[in-house]
Amino acid sequence: MKLENIDVHMLALAIACNTDASERDARHIINTVLLKQGRQHGHKCQNDQSAQDVCDGTYIEKVEDVIQLSEALRGVLALAGENREIARVIETALESHGL
């Protein structure tokens, strides 16, 4: 297997622009591939299957939590309407996490 360094944000945008997947779906796909590559695992996880299973489950739960939180923030943003200060805070938070 040949590994390449790729800008994850640009890859997600490319997937979203060239398929019917949303940018959120594209990021989920990318995170799943990275997870399967084992790049999130440390030395302990590489050598212990039960530790790796726990790590995988924790990572997947964290990704799902972040996606749900970003959706909630977008909902608050929609409700905030004209309040530019609330919009700025939410947009900054989402952008800082690549969402």
C-alpha cells in the first residue's frame, strides 16, 4: 500500500462537488478510511485487539458526536437569524473544526 499526504478538507470538498454525497458524508467516509488504516491507533492498540476494538468504538462515537453537535449548531445559527454576533461565534466554531 502506498500512502500519500492529502489535505482532508480539500478531499472532502472534491468528493462533495463530484458526487451526490454531502460534505458531511464525505468527511465521514474519509474518517472511516483513516480509521480502517489504523492511523489513529497507538502502539498498544496495534498489538492488542481488544484495546483496538475499544479505541475504534470510542473514535466512531466521537465522530458521530461531533457531527450531531455541528448539526445542532447549524440549527441554532438558523434560529439566530439577524444576530451577527451569534452567527460569528457559531461559524468560527464550525470552521475551526473543519465542519
